Amino acid sequence: MAPQTRRCKRQKNQTSPPVEQLSVSVPSSSNVHNDVIEASNTYKDSSPKARNNFSINISSFNGEPRLLKFFQNQILDLQYLNRWSEKETIVFIRSKLTGAALDFYLANSSLHNANKVEDIFDAFSAFFQEQESKNPIIEFDRICLKPQETISQFVLRLDSLVTTLYPSLSVDNQNTIKYNKFIANIDNDTRLYLLQNNIKGYQEAVQKAIFFNNIKIQNKAYYNADFS
């Protein structure tokens, strides 16, 4: 019996090495808290929505209508990237207003209590686009013979704009500007008639254009009466 007992002991000693166990240390509650914060910040940094220090060089808005949309888009980009609230964004908008835009904002108490960025830009858009339509420079640039407008009516608008924009120019220089604008913005038939007849003076061009259009109206009336 003794040998068998020794053999069993040797078998027990020859068993395979114990499996290595994973050592787990339980961190303190403060370490866990810090790790959560660190992981949270790491996740936030990977998301564009969470950047809170993103900045671009935005020019101040002075009320120029053509720059309003670009200014608005830049503001909205910053609001999105930095996760600004509506009030934070409005504060930044106020810091970027100068000239006519700042005057408009200060003169409208309703904007001082605005809670939405959209309300600010809606007010800007309504006011400055209206001002743009009344700007004589822009109106002169866009002037053309309107449908159902007579030559005489068109000339009245053109004369008024040139007088407003170029008051210090001589009459001859004003007429040169008027002639170029007149020829470029009347109907094709009248333009061809004036060019074919080598009419280069403004006053003569206006008179001939009125004459030519009266003939067209008479011919149209005759044609309609004859064939209706």
C-alpha cells in the first residue's frame, strides 16, 4: 500500500502548471470618475459638433446688402461647430456689427430682446434688401425698359438717376452716360433702327426712338384692324 501511496503523490505533483489568472485591481471611486471624464472628453473631441474653440476671421457687417448672406452663413457655421446657444450666438453677432448695421440694431428695441438668431437675420434681410432696392447706384445699374413702359417714361427714370449720381458732370458728359445706358437697355428693334441710322446724340436718339415706336404702334393697330 505504501508504494501506491507514493505513486499517487507523484501524480499530484506532476499535474499541469496552474492557469495564469488575470489580476484585476479595483480603482477608487475618484479614479473612475476621472477616467469617465477623460473618456468623455476624448469622445467629444472626435465630434465636430463639440468643438468649442473653433474660430474663423469674420469681417464685421456694416449693412452692405450683398454681404449679408455670407455674414449669416459664417455665423451659423460657428454656432454649429462651437455648439453655441442662441443667446451666445446673438452676443457674438452684436460684436460684429458696425456702421449702418449697428445703427439699425440699436434703433430697434425689439431686436434687443430677440431670443433667436433667425429673428435677427430676418430683420436685417427685410431692412437692408429694401434699402438696396432704393439705392440709386444699384437702380441705375439694373435699369431697363420695362414691359408696357413707354420710351418717354424710361427716359424720365434714366434722366433722374444720372442727375442724382453725377451732379457735378457737365451736360455733355451726362448725356454721354445717358446715351450708352439708353442704347443698351431699349428693345432690339429700336436699338437697330438707331444704330443703322447712325444716331449718336442722346436727345436725337430719344426723339427718334419715340418716333419709331409710335410708327410700330400705329402699324400694329392698322394690322389688327385690317385683319381682325
